[in-house]
Amino acid sequence: MKEVAIDLLSALDWLVLFYFLVLNTSYLMLVLAAARQAGHSLRRGPTSNYDDIFANPATPAVSVVMAAYNEEACVVESVRAALGLRYPEFEVIVVDDGSSDRTFERLRAEFDLAEVAPAVDPDVGTLGAMRSMHASTTDDPLVVVRKVNVQKRSDAINAGLNVAQYPLVCCVDADSILEADALLRVVEPFVDDPDRVIATGGSIRAINGSPVYRGQIGEPQLPRGWLARIQVLEYLRSFLLGRSGWSGFGGLLIISGAFGLYRRDALIDIGGFDTDSLAEDADATIALHRRAIERGDDYRIVFVPDSVCWTEVPSSRSDLARQRRRWSHGLFQVMSKHRRVIGNPRYGRVGIVAMPYYLLFELLGAVVELVGVAAVVLGLALGVVSIDFAILFAVVAIGFGIAVSLSALLVEEVIYHKYRSWPDLLRLVAACLLENLGYRQLHAWWRLQGLADAFGNREPEWGEIHRAGFAAEQPAPQPPR
Amino acid sequence: MTIRTAFEIALLVLSLTLPLMFATLGFLKLSREWRSRRYDQLVEETRPLVMAALDAPTSIDLSGRHGAAAETIAASLLPQLRGADRDNLANLLEQGGMLPQARQGLRSRRAARRQRSAELLGAAGNRRAAAGLAKMLDDRDGEVRQTAARALGRIGDPLSVPPLLDALDRKRVSAHTVSMALLRIGSAGAGELTIALASDSPRVRAVAADTTGALGLIAAVPTLEDLLTDENHTTRISAVRALGRLGVPTATPTLIRRLQHELVVPSLTFDDDYARALITSLGQIGERSAIPVLEQSLMRSYRLSSAAADALSEMGARRAQHSNHESLDSEDRRTSDSVPSEMSGETRDGVASTVAQSRTPQGNNLS
């Protein structure tokens, strides 16, 4: 009996080892691919293209759609940041998704809103009825749509999409701040390759702790709490370098809901954002891939790493847990909805590489990670694994994780260099260690819970994420370089 | 190999790699700070040299490390300068050898060097490089081709118009980049642009239409009116936009006819973008005869009615300005006073509230 257990555990160990090897190697490859692309841009030197995009009357106008639900703490700063974007022609559409706080009142007071007739012929269906529409009577190109909340962010974005007047639609979160030239940068692929590009996404960074003054972010600083600091590192590795790597490969599956730019007609073509999905951003990106491939279009979906959106990340454990459970649940929904694509050669790299990768490593990663830990614990209990082997296993697993995070940090230091002080760098190094000593295991547990919710068909917990608002005390911030 | 051996090898690799990574991170940070301090110091020392070059470039000695730094600073300043200042700095770079090197760089095997060279030569407005840059519109690297097209625009030589349009036709360079280059070249290229309006290529026709409108080439109005029924969607919209920008009142009847036609076509063939462009252009031209069809548009979809409200608002604002009552600030534009008085009372009240949505595009800044 014991021999069978030993054989089983040994096989499991090999499996887990192989899995970790492939997972971490793929992370490293994505980081290296992103570094290669960033290095390519550096070698090409500064470009005058952004000035040309700004000056050219032929630059496509953009509708910035911002969904807001109980965002009174930061909505005015976010809207001000959007209105202050350096871009030739755009409008900002805020969809107040049935907020119960003073989100709308703050906007009305700040931008002198006046009610207008909401005669909208919807291009995409919405669940929550539109209650009223308001326009700024200051000189700002701002429209505020008030609608009934149905606890679906995608429904609010769809309501904004119906009101959007321009050929490109930029979706941003109301708890986010775009850098002043973010729109110019994220639109560049559209103007350079207008026949093929259907969507672009910018990078997302954590704003907690950084000063904001009149809608502009100052010198970026790391958040105070370790939970938020670890997320800085996580966003850097996964949202910046990971997506950059996938984009270069032609397999970008997620354009973050916090900052994405789409051709309006392409979004309408897929029926807008799926209101049944908890990961509507990933769902929309995959739907765009599918639609284009099924029609035989020559198309591109591009990630623009130097176009930056700063967003407030959860700073409490309960908020973070709820967010990650929802993400995991949402990813399951997306994989389930688009299961025909997984492994299907008809969908090229998206079907053969990207979707299977997301299934095996992003969705099921938590299961394997916890199975690996459980196998070692079980082995210890049965006496088939020695204590020194268990320590060896843990050290190697943690060491690999640290190496991947450090490689991401190296790329950040060489290419982007957003955090300039030595203390911030040292804190990020410490976050590399802490991430693998507790956070990662906790994260895997939350993802597993999300998966269990999905299997059990349970409703996700929504609840509000506590917003601290932006730190606005800095009188004269330095723009990030 | 046992599982333990595999883990031990992994541990060995990690124990070598991790310290190396920590050390590299620290080294990179230190070296960045050192380079940054050194560069700041050099900039401080050489700034007077560069400023002096703006007035008298021949008096500057470019030998030594300060000369090299001055060149770097001058090159970074070039894109922000125009006229005599730019010429003086460009002369400084010509004497120092940076521009001749860049012209050599156009033939480099490395795409990054070709691109950097093209960028610098464009910023310097270096006419001697125009022929080489025109050849680069066929470069195998897409980014290099785009940069070459931008550089040709900044140099402003009208002889560059045909190669730019040719590159556009063959999809070697994007329409956006070519249109900006043509705008920078300006009315010196008007002759070629007028010919391009009749090109066989819809891409060329569309860009030529947009550019003639932005450059104010009134002579192109009859051809632009013909393009309103072009078979190509983009060209039609470009022609409409151009007529709106030109603001020639004689185009109004044709635009009204096209809009009336659009408003009665079956919904399947209805072209929303085209109709919106027509409405916007009628508002820009501002003729009273357009008011009935704009009122009619107010009763259509949100996107059309909003555009019509904007157009009527713009017409009212312009009329009020024209009447010299008082200067209109942005707030006044959104009151009922800014709605044309010729409108029927009911529509006038309705539009007065809808007008509040009128969007004010940020001014384009052609620098």
C-alpha cells in the first residue's frame, strides 16, 4: 500500500514539477518578449508621431466612456483627468450606474450639468433603463448618463456605447487616472494601421499612494500597505509585461476594462460587452478575435505598454479577495463560453496557444498550485516525503517565483523606471519576496474559491470596494517620465 | 534522474541566478543615477553654447565633449523650433557633422539607425536629405517608412508630394501620416493635390480631399462636390469634411440635397457617419437655407440629432458673433440665444436644451 502511495506521490511530484517549470518558463519568456519589444522602441529613439497625431485634423475623434458606481471619492478627479487629456477631439461620457452616494451630485456641482433629452436609439441592448442624460454647461465636452443599476459594469459601458458619437470608444474606470498623453499613445496603432487595428489596450498601474493634483498624477510613489505594494509588482508582471509579450505574439486575450480603446463599429458588431460575464473585458477581446477570424479579416489587437492608466487597487484583504474570486469566476465563464476556440487550429495562435495557456495556467493554476502543496503535506503525513525534501520543494518553488518577479522588476528599472527612489526600489524587492511567501498561496486560495463559485453556479459577491480617493495634497507634481 | 536530483539542480541554478539578479538591479540603478547626473551636468555646462548658436551658429566650437553634448541638446531641441532658430541649430549640426552622419545613416543596414537618422533630418528640415527620404518610403521596415514620410512633411519640399501619394496608394505609409505630411508641405503642393482628387485610388482621393479642405484650397470646391457621390465611403466623408472646413456657401445646396437624400434612404443603406458629416459641415458653413434640413435631422436618432443640435448651435453662435452683439463665451453658446432665430418656436425650445450637449473639439494645433 505504502509503495503504491509512494509511486502515486512521486508521479504527482513530477507532474507538479513539470507544470511549474512550464509555467515559470512561460512567464520568463513573456517578460523577455516584452523586454525585447521595449528595447526595440528604445533603440528607435524618440518619435515626433505623437505631435503629429495631436496636430492632424484627420486624427479620429474618441468617445471616452467611464462607468461609475459609488465613486464620489474620486470621480471628479477622474473626469477632470479625462477632460485634460492631450487629444485633438474627444468627448467624455460618464455613466452613473445608479450610484447611491453623491457621485452624480459631485459631478453636477463641478461641471454645472444640465438635463438634456435622452432620445437614444440603442445600437446594443441594455438591461438597466436610462433615467436621464445631462451635459456640461461649462466648456467641457462632458455627458453624464444616469441609469438603473443592475450590478453589471458591462451594462453601464453598453449604455455609454449607445451614446458615444465618435468612431473610437475608450473605456476607462471612474477610479482611474489616465496620463495626459495616454490617449495619443493608445490611438497610435489605429492611425498607423487603420485598416487592421480593431482594439488597443494600455497598461494599468496602481495609483495608491501617488499624488494627484487637478487630474494629473505627480511623481509615482509606492502605496503604504504591503498588500497594495505586492499588487504593484503583480500588475507590472502580468498586466504590463505579460500582456506586452502576448501582444507581440498576436495572442492578446485581455484588454483591461480599466483602459481599452475599440473601434465602435467592431464593439457593436459583437453586441457590446456581455452583460452575463464577470470578465466582460476578456470576453469582449476574445469575441473580437473570434469575429475577425471567422470572417477572415486581417486584423490586429495591440497592447501599448507606454500608454498608462493609474488605478486604485484594493488595499484591504477582504476587497482583494472579493475581486480575485470574481476574476477567477469570470475567467471560467469566458473559457466556458469560448470553449470552441480552445485548441482549435482555425483560430490560429489564439486557439492553439493563447486560450490553452489561459485555461491551463491562469484558470487551473490555482488548483495545481494547491495540489502541489497538498501532495507534499500528504507525503509528509504518510511518511513518504522527508522533511528535507519538503523544504527543498518549497525553496525551489518560492525561488522560481522570486526570479520571475525580479526579472519583471529588472525590465521596469531599465525601460520604464516609474519609481525613482531607492526606498521604493528596495520595497519592490521586498515585495518580490513577500509575494511568494503567503500572498501567492492566499491568491491561489481565492482563485480556487472563485472556481468553486463558478462550478456551483453561485452568484458572485459584488459589494463595494472601499475607495480612499486620490491623494491631492501635492501642489506642483512632476509629470512621470 | 530522481525527483530530488531535479530539485537540487533547480536549487543550484537559483542560488546562482538570484544573487546575480539582485546585484544587476542595484548596478542598473546606480549606473542610471550616475549617467543622469553626468548628463545633467553636461547640459548645464553646454546650454549657453546652444543658446548662443541660436543667434550665431558659426561662432561655436564643437570640438571636445561639450561639443558632442551641445549637438545632442540641439538635436533634442530641433522638433520644438521653427524658422530661423531651427535653421541656425541645423547649421550647427551640419558643421558638427551630425547631419552628414544622419544622411549616411539613411543607408544603414540597421533599421533603428535609419529611423533615428530620418527623424533627425526631418526635425532639422534638411532639404538635402529629401531625395534619400523619398526612397525610404519603400523601406522594408514599416516604422522607418512612417518616419521618412513624417520627415518629408517637416522638410516641406513640394517635390515630395508625388512620392508620398504614391506610397499611400501602394499602402506603404498610412493615410494619417501622409495627410499630416501634406499639410506641413502646405499650399506649395496644391497643384499635385488637385490632380490627386481625381486619382484612381480611393485612398489617395480621400487624403487629397481632407488635405485640400484643411489647407483652404477653394479652387477644389467643384471637384469636392463631385466626390460627395464617390463610390468609396471614406472619400465621400472626406469630401464632406473638406467642404465644411472650406466654408464656401455655394456648396450648401449640394450638401443639403445629399443630406435630404440620406434622410429618406431605407435604414439598411443609411450611412450614419456620412449623414453626421453632412450635418456638421452644414453647421460649419452656416447658411440659413440649411436650417430646415437640420431641424428635420433633430427628429432622427440620438447621434444625428446631437450632431444637428451642435450644428445649429454653431450657426447661432456665429450669427450672434457676426451681429456683433457681444462676444460669446462658451456658456452663452449653450443658451437659447445661440439657436438660430429662424427656427420654429417648438424646435427652438427643444434644441435649446439639446444644444447644451454641443461638443467643442479642442483646437488642433498645427505646429
